[in-house]
Amino acid sequence: MQREEAMRLLTQAVDQVIRFDRILLELDVTERALSYRIAHYMHDPELVPPPLCIDCEYNRHFADAKRLHLPPRRALDREVRATTVFPDIIVHERNSDASNLLAIEMKKPGGSLAYDRQKLLAFRRELGYLHTAHLILGLDANGDLVNQVIWVDDA
């Protein structure tokens, strides 16, 4: 999957959410609820043919918990450690590392991206994900739609 294909897949899904599920944005539902709807609309058999899957909160790496070596969230704890992670949306082949194509972390407008950026870089570095991105989606404090994708490349 090339970046352009990943971008098209994600953009089409976000457009569908805005068109058919805007009420979710107006109700300020959780990131998990938005992630599910995005993943639902990402099911495009031309871009994501079997055995590829789109999963939300998928916490397995083969039979084990999905873990990444991440810096601490709190300033007082300085030790980098293996942390169990639950990526918001991934495009991959289950039970394989052969096709780790896309990992997405959702944020609502105004949320900090710093820790999720570290996670996305670790998805690339440690699990070989080809593309990683922040998806910022929701209404801002003025009620205006925010729809932004920030691709995270190796630093």
C-alpha cells in the first residue's frame, strides 16, 4: 500500500463519517466511537483485500499482548519500558508481521499529540508499520469542523 492509497482510504472514510455520522461529532462522542465508524467506512476490498483486516483497539501481536518500548507518560517516571498498546485503527494481516500497513491514532481537536507520536514512531520502528498517522477529527470550541491527518514518518 503506497502513501497515496493509505491517504485515499482514510480520506474516503472520514468523508463518509462527516456525511452520514456528523451527529457523532456534534454529540462529542469518544475517540473509540469515532474510530469504529472510520474503520467501518475503510472497508474497501480494492484497497484492503483479504487476508488484510481493519481492526480497532487490536491488542495482539501474534498470541501475546501488543507491546512497544515507550517513554513514560509522566515526567516523574523516566524509565523507558515495554508498554501494552491498543492502536486506535490498524490495517494489517492478523497473526503476521508481513503486512503491517497502517496504524492510526485518533485525537479530538485540542488533544496533545506528543505521546501518540511516540507510539506511532514505535509502531514503525518495532512492528514495521509502513504508514502511521494522527487523525484529528471533531468540532472545536467554536463548533467548527476539524479534519486533519498528520502523517508520522521516522524521526
